[in-house]
Amino acid sequence: MASIFLKKMALIIMSLLLSMAISAQEISLLTVAPGDLVYDTYGHSALRVNDPSRDIDLVYNYGLYDFNTPGFVMKFMRGKLLYQVGAHRYDSFLFSYNKDKRTVYEQKLNLNQEEKDALMDALRVNMLKENRSYKYDFFFDNCSTRLRDLFENIVENLETNGELRALTYRDLIKEHQYGMPWSDFGIDIIIGSKADVQSSLDAQMFLPIYLKDILSEAKIKRGGEEVNLLSEPYEVISFPREAAQRMERTWFTPELLFLLIGLLLFSIRSRFRRKEYLPKWIVVIDKSILLILALVGCIVAFMWWGTDHVPTKSNWNILWLNPLILLPVFFTAKKNKWLRYIIYLLIGGCLLALFNVWFQFLPQQFHIAFGWINLIQIMIYISFLKWSR
């Protein structure tokens, strides 16, 4: 009898210890604030799984890629690079962002044991060799949307009824790019009209900060009560001064630079308005400017038709960043009469782009600096026509 009693007591104690070990497991959403580099501009999201009873403290990260991938650069440019999910120690994760002086927020997930088990099963399946890689897409499939989809698939009766702001994808990323005007300018060149579609509440969670803010308002319906999906965020490491500095806008912006270039070129050119020809050095400057624009136009065309990147499709910047600009660089309208018609076509594209900067009648928002570049282009094209007669 005593042995049976002892066995029952041992079984009860083991059950209690096992339940304590299971309940000790905590899963948290980690949100990393933006950093200094272009690819750090939008922050980062990850999951922390902490189980002190088993000495487990891991971060599951969907933003990994292998620099040793064959053809890494070309695959990255063409949108064919596979990203991966991986797990690493929480302390090394924090060390990396502490070194970069980026704030990290943590929010506990208020999941019951069944939901925790389902989430851990999903992570284990994702970590399998045949599943861990995925084709990254900045707007639609990234480190943040992967977590959003996990929560929506795992948690039944999850309601995200946050306030929907009428913002396009471009509006959303511009909030992060304010302190980086040159990056903002370059990104506005590369991404097309796909970025000017109105985003839904669900879609806005492609940005880590929006994932954090929207899911902070999300509720789980359990029986007759509602439970917050996430606990209140707290700052694990904090760098408020660096965060404020990253949002400070420099005075030297693209719009100022191209305005000054335009005024300088106009003032130089006006001195020769009554001459029969332009000095060779001005022609060299003009053709150098057009050559740069033509090369950028080739990149725009390549990003549209030569890659799998969805945001770079349907890019109306092709109106003024057109590979046809190469023709007046290498040919003269005086010897090639057909070139005049090409120049008229290029002027028409610049005029359409110029009007879109100020009135936006096209389905794509243009950067204000584009307007000054369009005026510079038109001025150069008119010079080509005038002095080629």
C-alpha cells in the first residue's frame, strides 16, 4: 500500500512540475526601432520564446539571408533571393541592437497553453529545412507579415479593430524616411504605382511599428470575455536620443540641390541665348547630365521588367527617366533629323511628369525634386533643338 501511495504521490509531483515547466514558457513579440542604414530604416520584428525551466531563451527571426548564396547580388537585385527563418540566443540578439543603439520593445503574448503549443508547432514546421526559406517581398511577405500571419492562423477569434488611417504604402514608408531625404528620393525613383494603392489595416502590418501598434489593440474572444493579444510594451533597451536624431532632417535635400543646379544652368545658358552655338563645355555638361539620367532610366526599366520585385512594377518615372535619353547623348539632331522627333517625345514625357509632381493626375506620387529635374531636362532638350538648326 505504501509503495502504491508513493507512486501516486510521485506521479502527482511530476505532473505538477511538468505543468509548472510548461506554464513557465513565455512567448513575446519583439519590435526593433529603425536604425541608421537604408535596410534598417523600417525596423524589425521577431518572436522571443523564453523557458527558464529548460534554459531556453531563443529569438525566431524571419529576416535572415545567406551572403554566401551563389549569385547573391544579382538574386537580391532581381527579387529572387530567398530569405529564411532562424533561431538564435536572445542575449546575442540584444547585443547586436544594443551595439547599433536601436530601441527594442517587448510585449508578452497572452496565449493559453493550447495556443502556445500551436504556435510552437508552427515555428518548428517553419524551421524544417524544406520550409525555412521563402521569397521575400517588401510590402507583402517579410519578417513582420510572417508574424502577423502566424498569429492570425493560430489564434481563433482574433479581432484587429484598430483605427484605419487612409494611407498608401508610399505614405507609410515615407514616415520612416523623413530623416533620410536622399534615401527617400532614391526610393521614390525605384518604386512604382504599386506603392500608391490604399493599404488595409491588415496590410499596414508589413511595417514592424504598425504590427506592434495594431496588435496592441487586438483582442482575443474567449467565451464571454475579451483578452488583449499583447501586454503593454516595455523597452528592453532604449535609445531615445539616437531615435530623435534619426528623424532630424538635413538641410541639404535633393529638391534644394536640383533647384540650385537648375538656376546655375539657366544663368550660364542665358549668356549665350543670342549666339549661334553653345560652347563645347556646356554641351559636355548637358550630355553628362542626360547620360546619368539615361543610366538611371535603364535601372528603372530593369527593375520593372527584369525583376520579381512587386513594388518596382508599373513605374511612371519611365516618362522622364527613359532609356531613349541615350539617343541625344550620342547623336546630334543636326545630322539626324529623326532625333528631333525623339527629343519632342522626351519633352512631352518631362511635361507630363512635371504636371504630375504638382497635380498628381497619374496613379503614382512623384517626389518634388523630380519637378526641378524635369525643368533641367526640358531646358537641355530645347537647347539641343535650338542650336541644331
